[in-house]
Amino acid sequence: MFNNLFIGMPGGSEWILIVLAVLILFGGRKIPEFMRGLGKGIREFNDAKDNVKKEIEEGMNEKEVKKASETSTIQQP
């Protein structure tokens, strides 16, 4: 199963070529700037993901509380 996943993955020599191409295209001075931007993007994505998860959980909790209050008011005479 895992063998199929690694067929398309680059090996050691391919990674070296990728790194050299990035160095040639962007230069040594632009790479830290690029990495900072990439880090900020990943951080913003994770924050947005956490916010969505939090909102979904709050919505589920509100629904459970509403259901519990409805059943308690129905059972009272």
C-alpha cells in the first residue's frame, strides 16, 4: 500500500535539483523572505481552521443545550 504512495515522491538527487533551481530562480536573499511569507500563510491557515472548528463545536453545544432545555420543559407538568 505504501509503495504506491512513494512512487511519485522525489528521491535524493531530485531534491538536490529542486533546491538548486530554487536558489537560481530566487537567489539567496529572497529565500528567507519567501519562507517568512510561507510561514505566515501556514499560520493564518491554521488559525482559520481552528476558528472554523471552534464555531462548529460551539454550534453543536448550543444545539445540545437547546435540545436538553426543550425536553426538560416538555417533561414538566
